[in-house]
Amino acid sequence: MGHNRKTAGLHSSNKWLAAAILTIFTVTFLCYAITLKHGFILNWDDYDYIVRNKAIRSFSLANLQIVFSTYFVGNYAPFHLISYMIDYQLWGLDPAGYHFVNILLHALNGILVYRLLLQLELSEMPSLLGAIVFVLHPVQVESVAWVSERKNVLSALFFLLALLRYIAYRRASSGHVKNYALSLVFLTCALLSKSAAVVFPLVIICYDLCFRDEKHPLKLVDKLPFLLLALAASILTIMSQAAGVGGGRMGYPGGTPLTTLWTMIPVFISYLRDLVYPLDLSPYYMVPIRKSVDWEVVMSAGLFFSLAGIAVISAKRWPRLFFFLAVYMISLLPVMQIIPLLTLKNDRYLYFPMIGIAGVTALLISVLMQGSIRLRNTVVVISVACCTVLGGITYCQSRNWKDSTTLWQFAIRRDPDNMLAWLMLAKGYTNQGNAKDAVSALTVYQELKSKFGPLRGWEGIGS
């Protein structure tokens, strides 16, 4: 009898897993299927990464040597380029195939987030809803709908695999060497896809702090190989991010680390606002450089320290909450201008932090569901309704990535003073042979340049 109950439970679990995977795939493709009709963004990175990049045209030793020894668009990400090689062999330069792969990778990441939440002992329904928030949140659109941001979703795929294998290594009584080795391999793949994965050593240290016990005490020596990989990737990133349009490394915003701090504290808080109110998203943000403390800096700093305080207070009593908040905050570190970058804020910078947000969401739903059946059902209904709203916003947001002019027209509607949007729109019209509208857009850009000064590091992009 006991054996029969155990078998029935196993079958039930397998059915739920299959249903969860199918659900995540379905909602992801429903929201992003419209991008299958989109083209490349030819006045942005798609042109350099794909359209004119001869190194992706065939799987040859010469081309592999090129992608492993060359910086592309200011980045060292050979696995990113190899994925385009596979694309080109399958569908040439048909953008639909490239968009399909982006959607597929994003859906797979949602499934891995679901698996991660289960591994961290959250129940099935909250884990599924957390994973759906990860795949449907509008801040993810830039990473999925823009083919060039393949590197983001690809790196996150390997990052999640590395984290799952690391957790298996820490929990296993046997076979731990295999899981440890696989975690190192997957991290290497993540770093060769995009350097955002350099935060992995900090994430696993947080995991050990939150989930240690007598059998699994905190260990630092086993973090050394991960740290060395992250250090090597960081050095390569610094070398590749040459100053200028083609790269991304700049001087500190405002000229000093202190002015950078005043500038970036409000940016950090603006990301939180975008998570709660994702209706003002843009492919490019005109972030004001702050050379002194103002009321917005003070208010943002107060919110930041409040969030940090919640994380610290929760560390002992609610270790999972601390872990998820830590993943969110740690994942933002590489784009907080510690090493100055060209752009101060991007939606795509939230792709990795959304892993932590998915966990916080699942944990909140799990707590709310600890009541009567009526309460649990109410929480599920409200959660599904919220996910539906997020999916609708994401679908609408995805339409704005149709082509080179549609994207920047959308950015201008969001912010008529967006200088880069006018400059990129002029280039888009030029590519289409629309000289009249190109001149008009460039005229507006010149007027804004006279009013606000030159764009930080973007001069010459329209040439």
C-alpha cells in the first residue's frame, strides 16, 4: 500500500512538472510570437553582430579562431557568436529564425528558474508563478525581442545550469565531484556568452550562508576556481570595453566616483519602480548626471538602505528571502558603474536580477497561500490576473522592436528630448532611403545637442 502511494505521488509530481513546463513554454511563445515577424535592428548592434559579420557564415576553424580571438562590438563573447553560426546554418539571414531561438532560450530559462525555486524548497504553484513572472515581465522584452541581446539570455541559461549543479554539489552525499565540475563548465560557458555572469561567486557564497547546516558548513576554498574564472572574465571585459561607440568603457559619470554614486543611486531605485510600474520602459534612457546631492539622491538612498536593511534583518529568520534579495542586488553590481560603462541604465540589465525577483515573488505567494483553501484560491486567481496583465504589457512592448525606425519612434514618444533616439531614427531613415525624414530627425537631434550638450560617448554613431 505504501509503495502504491509513493508511486502515485511520483506520477502526480511528473504530471505537474510536465504541465508546468508546457505552461511556461506556452505563455512565453504567446507573448513573444509577434517578434517572429520582426526584422533586425539595422541601426544598432544587429548589423555588426549578424548582417555584415562574415565570421558567422560557416562553421570553420578559421571562423572559430576569429570569434575566440576578436572583440565584437566592444564585447568578448565567443559563445554568443557561435550561436549565430548555428542560426546561419539553419536559416541564413532570415530574422525569424534568430528571434525564434531567443524566445526558446528565454522559455528554457523560465523552466530553469522554476527548477531553481523548487530546489530552494518552494512549493509547486508559487514556483510556477514566480517563473512565469520571470518570463513575462516587460523588462525582459529588450533581452528577448532584440536579437543582439542573445548573449544575455544565453549567458543566463548557463548561469542557471551552473547554479543548479552547484546546489546539487553542496547537497549531494555522493557524486558531488561530478556536479562541482559541471558547475565550473557551465559557468565557463556563461562567461563566454556574456560577462554579466561574473557575479556567480558572490551568489554561491550567499547560498552557502543562507542554507548551511552541520552537514553543509560554509566553505570558501571551493569558491576559488569560480572566483578565478570570474576574475579572468572581468579582465577580458575591461580590455574589450574600449572607450568609444564600438565599446562601452567610459570615464566616471560626472568625472569622479562620488558623482557616479550620486548618479547611480537614483538609477538603482528607478529599476525597482520599473519592476512595479513597467509602463515607461525605453531602449535608451537619458539619465541626468548628478554632481551634487539633491532631494532625489537623498530619497533614493533612503529607499536603498531600507531594502538593504530588510535583506540583512531577514538573513537569519528568512534565509530564502535574503538569498533572493541578494541575487537581485548582486546581479546589478556589474552595471552600477563600478567600472564605468557607456550606458547608465538599460532594461536588459535586469535580466539576471529578475531571477531574484522571481524568487521574492514565489516566496510572497507561498506565504500568502498558507491559509484556508478560499484564501489560497484567491491568491492564485489574483496572481494569475497579475501575470496576465504583465503578459499583455510585454506583448505590446514587443511590437515596438519591429524594426529600426519603429523602435526609435517609440523611444521618442516616451521621451521627446531623447537625443540618441532622434540620432538613431535619422540613421534608420537613412538606411531606408528616406532622406527627407532623416534630415528632419537629424535637425531635431542637433537642436537638442545645442540645448543639452553632446551625448555621453555616442558621437559619430550616425556617421
